[in-house]
Amino acid sequence: MACAVILTAIRIEYMAVRAHLSDLGEEIHRNGTIYERGKFSIDGQEWEVGIVEIYNYSTGYDTIHS
């Protein structure tokens, strides 16, 4: 299964991405950042997608390096 992480800057973007995911579950990074992970299906392909709304560089950095 392919995978991707999507970082959003504002809530409306986060909710728009989230609306396209199924089987959502919450995960907590060791630094306390809360992520959601779900599945996105298109044209017979399924992606595992992690999403997080970021407010500063360090959260984005932690996401990329997790």
C-alpha cells in the first residue's frame, strides 16, 4: 500500500483532506503531536494517509522525521 503524509496549515484544509479518508484513527507522536491516519482509495489503488494540522516549523519537522 502506498503511503503519504499531508501537512495542513489551517483547519479548513485539514477538514477538507479528512473528508476524503476512511477508517480514520488517531495516533500520538512521542512529542505529543496528535495525528490522524486513514485510507484514501482511487482507481483501485489504496493509500494510507497521515494528516496533521501544523502551526509551526517544529511540528512539521517532527512529522517528517517520525
